[in-house]
Amino acid sequence: MIVYDTVSEAVNGLKKRDFRVDFNLEENCLVCHGDKFNVNDFEIVEVYRFEGNSDPSDAAVVYAIESVNGMKGILVSGYGISAEGMSAEMAKKLSIQKL
């Protein structure tokens, strides 16, 4: 796996490797261009975790995601308090411990 120093480096690096669409997180699914992807409709290919230097609320995770229909994209999400509001099933799917 490639090492990135910042969120923007990770996003730019993944885009260069054909992860071009932006996924957004909803409670029970990912959304992109009006399409919804439930937890069984995508796989996490790579994950990069970033922690803020002085403020834990600056923490973020960048996911490289591929949908079952071949769409490749990126999800940038906070974790901890900023990750509240998602279903337990989605939280388990996005769990960074398994990766």
C-alpha cells in the first residue's frame, strides 16, 4: 500500500489511480450521482487514516472504494464523534480495524 502524508495527497493519488468518483456517506448507504450503494454493494480496497496534530477532531479516514458494478471512487470521512449518525452495519463495514 502507498503511504500518503495528508488527506489531499491520498485523494489526489487515488484519483490518479482511477478512483475518480466521490462517494458520500448516508446512514445506511453510500451515495454517488444519485445512486445508492448498500453495505453489500461495495468493497473497501484501501484505507488511509490521518490524525490531527493537536486536535483529535481533525481525524479523517480516506477510503478507496469499488462498487459491485465497477465504479471506483473515494469516501473521506471523520471518525469518532464526527462519524456519528451511521447505522451499526455501515460502521462495521467502514471499520478501520479490519483493514
